Amino acid sequence: MFWFGNAYVAAYVYWIVCIRSLFSYYKGRLMLKTKFSKRFEELQAQSDSIPFHQNTGRGGSHVPAGGWQKWATSAQNLIKAVFGEDSPHYINFTEGVNECNGYDHKVKPLQGIFSSAKEDFDGGYVFDVDLRISGEVFGDFVVLAKHSLSEGVTFRFI
């Protein structure tokens, strides 16, 4: 079947938009992963430099007030963004933050959970980010199709 006139132009424009959207999707996905990777590295460095002070009169050590909360808040935000609220990383980290009082036996598990999340991200074992991004791209195509239909543009593929 041949396309003539406006239908041909509309189909051509549609496919150009699709191709550009896919290119933007992959470019955006790469940029997002690069940002996440950089932030994981920054927070790992912060985690490694959290100052533990020896407790006087008893064993163990602690982090002075505010010393771990700054790092933990940023780490929790990153874990949520990368893995989602339903992931074991986020759930375990959030429970650890809620129970943390600054003592080493409470801060160190948070550092371990964060390291685990970083390793999974670095190893490519994150699927939630890809699914969320692809869902957004699919949503954009649906919006484009609805807009085209509302303007009377139809496509016929034979």
C-alpha cells in the first residue's frame, strides 16, 4: 500500500519522533547511570571517612552527633532512587537508620548495606532503574499516539 499526502508525512514524522525518543532514552539512561555511579563513589568515600571516636570507660566507639546522619540521609536517597522503596537494600538501610544511635555496632551495618548496594549497582545487577525509565518512554509513546489520534491522524500498516 502507498501513502499519499498528509498520512505519509504524519507517518514519517511519527517514526522520526520514535527514533529520536529511543536515542534520547539510551542517552538519558547512560547519563543517569553515570550520575548514580559517581554518587555511589562520593558516598563510599564519605562512608570511609566517617570519624569513629573511642568510647571512654567502656568498649566500642561512636560517631559524634550529626557525623553519620548526613552520609546516611544521602545514601538512603540514592538507594531509593536506584533500587526503589520495595528493594531489600532500601528496606534494610531504612530500618538500620531508624535504629542507629551513632555507636559503631549500629553505623557499621549501614555501611555494609550501602557497600552491598554499590556492588550490585557496579556489577550491573540493577533492573528497577531500567524498568522505570523504559516505562516512562513507553508512556511518552502512548501520549504521542493519543495526541495524534485526537488530531485525526491515523496510521495504517500493511
